Amino acid sequence: MRDQVELSARMQALTDMVTPGNRVCDVGCDHGWVSVYLVQQGISPRVLAMDVRRGPLSRAQQHIRQRGLEAYIETRLSDGVAALEAGEADTVLCAGMGGRLMQRILEEGREKLASVGELILQPQSELRAFRAYLRGAGYVTAAEDMVYEDGKYYPMMKAVPAAGERDISVTAEEQALWDCFGELLLAHGHPVLKQYLKAAEQSCGRILEQLEQGASDRERAALRCRELEEERRLVLLALERYY
């Protein structure tokens, strides 16, 4: 197939999580490179490429036409999964947005997502709250990965509907670690997570020192210091327990 697409490391890691043979809904497809790659590599027989913005969707359509993939990739203008019909996709892939927005998309699309077997997700912020949301929404993490690219850390996960209650006893502290840093990333001692934890510990230390030395708003600074101290405590605990 002509004009083979090559993905960045973080997008490659995302596509590696897709179960081969699954029909994929690529939410927030941007220029459509992931959708094209999934078809070119024979990972997915059919992809729905959706974006809320007309400009990127138009460019995705152009890239799809240039490679003769119109029969395999359909584009739709959609806010989240609003344009997805129940039963059309086996996998929903969502990346490149904050955790709060991603949570809204999943929550608003819960009925349509009930028939989807796996979610491939790459939230870029609010990770602790997002992982807690997934757990509360009835999902379990089947796989996790983390990539360092262009000076940023990108955690990602495959979430699947829980088959039943988990037969496991978890302390509140352990759950906090899993929500902050990823249960499977920690369990496997992921090397990029270790790099992230060490960088986070140093960053917390620098910011705490700056706040203690030069804050004009003492009350606000004190609150931020407490938040950073708790974050640093969890980071150090994760390093101690898992590395």
C-alpha cells in the first residue's frame, strides 16, 4: 500500500494497544494519521475517524483519499462520540486531550460505549481523577504504557469493562498510588515511569523551595505547599515500594 504512514512514538504505543481485527472509532482524529496507520498495517478492517473541528477533519479526508482508503475509513464531524452509533466499533481510541474533557466524552457517551469492548486512552492531565473515574464507571485497566517524547511524559491505558467485582483488598494509600501513577506501570516497574517519578520529586522540591522563599500570598502559598508535599510523599512512596 502506497505512502506508508509512520507515527510518533506515543501514537505508535497507542496503536500497539488496539486488539487486531477490531473496528476502531478514532475520537479526535486530527489529521487522520492514526486512522490511516491502523488500516495500512492491517490492525483494523474499518475505522471511524471523528473530530469536532471541520479543519482537521477536512485534512484527514484528504490524507485518506490520497492513500485510496475511503472504503475502509469513514470520517464524521462529532463532539466526542455523539456521531457514533451503538455497535459500530469494538475499540474507541481517544488521545491528545485533558483528562477532564476525556471524562466528559466518556460520560456523555456511556450508552453508546456499552457495546464497546475496549477503550484506548491517553489523557494528558488530571490523571488521578481520571483513573478514579474509570474505576467508578465500571472499567478495569488491561494494559498500560508510558512514553517520553519531546520533553513530555505520555501515560496511556487500555480500559475494558469489568467482568465482576475485583477480588482484591487495597488500602486507601495503595489506591492513591495506583490512581496517580498507574497500577500496571507500577507493578511492572516501567522504566519511563521511574524517570517521571524522579523528575517529579525534584520538581516538587524546587517549587516548594521557591514558595517558601518568595510567596507574597502566604495563605495561598501554604495551601500549594501542602498539595506539593502530599504529591512528593506519594512520589517517594512509589519509588520506595516499586523501584
